[in-house]
Amino acid sequence: MPELPEVETVVRSLRRTIVGRRIMNAEFRQLRVLRGAPQATAKSLAGRRVVAVERYGKFIAMRLDKGYLVVHLGMTGKLLIDAPLTKWTHAIFTLDEGTLHYDDQRQFGRIEYGVELPERVAALGPEPLEISLSDFTKRVRARKAPIKAVLLNQAVVRGVGNIYADEALFRAGVHPKRVASSLSKPRVERIYNAMREVLAEAIESRGSSVSNYVDAEGRKGSFQTAHRVYRRTGKPCVKCGAEITRTLVAQRGTHFCPKCQV
């Protein structure tokens, strides 16, 4: 699933192309990906101008001159500028210049139009690159769940997913199953700094293309080449040489070094 760095990369590539463009027509070919009635949504979107493209955690919010067009990419969703149609193209937005397609092979993504941001978006926690250390520490140490699960909790911070939780905890030297409330303030600070560091580096590398993720112009990211634990099960730790281990935390595959992370 695209996480904060991948979604941020998509947002930046969309901004260059569609801000200022007007939506002339919207066509929805697969209703599973749409929240709302197709005809009513298409009517509401017709003639609307794109004022800004913003990211809220893993959500893409296209702010229009009236309302918001909000997209969650799910596991395999793509927003593509002037791309060819495929059997996975489930929504087509015809602009006054060019087109914007929504492709989604597994159809877990969602598209929604509303006058205001959806409640589930407005209720998300703060941005991990903007939250203060003191606020982050309070939020983490108030939870009795494993720290990996806490980082994945979008009410704590928004946008961190499986890849970057694993990578941040490795850099911080913290075991993913450590109970968050048991962590000392210095250890939480290490997690805070590692989380922000790995997210910033991943954005600079335009995200991780470990599956079919590409930006709006069809370009892959490269941060997957810098992963230190994620999907490296059985390979030697880049720090100590021990084998990277895989376990489950919050029903998610979790990768860590059993020697470096305690």
C-alpha cells in the first residue's frame, strides 16, 4: 500500500499538471471504488476547477473551487495523467487540458466527492513530519499496544505504514513488539527522529516501488534500494550481520534485527 512518501510523491506530480485545470466530465466504470452515487458525483464535479492538491496522511485531497475530490489509493491504486486506458481504469476525469485516470487492479482504493473533507480524513492524527517531539511522546507513551502497532495507528500520526514503521524502528534500535507505554523518553525520541529521517529520505527518493506503485507520470520510486529490514527476511543485518527476522504485529508482516532491536 502506498504510504506517506509515495502519496506525497503522487501529490507533487499532480500539482505540476492539474492545479488550475477544470474538470469537464467524470466517468466511473467500477462503482466499488466510488463512495456516492456516480451520476450525482459526476454532476457535482462537472465544471469544477482544481485549486490545490494536498496530502492528508495517505489520502490525496484535490481541493476544488467548490468541495473536495478525495482519493485513497488502497493497495494498488494509481492516479495517472494522460495515460492509456486499461481494464483496470475505473474512473476517468476529462480536464480542459488532458485527462486524469484512476487505475486500481485490486479495487481497494476509494474516490469520494464532498463539500467538506470526509470525517475520516479530518479525524486523522497529526503529520509525522510536523508533530512536535513532546506531542509525539505523549501520544506514544499513552498506548499499551506494541510500538509497531502504535506507529501504524493513523489516529496517533497519519501516513506511516508497514514499510516506514519497520525502517524507523530499525534505525531507532527498538523491537517492534515493545509496549509503547513502557518506552523511556530517550527511546521515544530515537523513534521520533528515525521516523522523520526515514520519511524525508524516502520522499527525496520519490518513494518505494516494491509493488506496482508509480507517480502520476508513471515513474517509479527508488527508496526500496535503501531498505535495511523491510522484506529482507533471512538476509544479514547491515549493522551486525545477524539474520533479519519476520514476525506479525497487528496482523502485519514485520521485519527486524533480533540483535540490534531490543
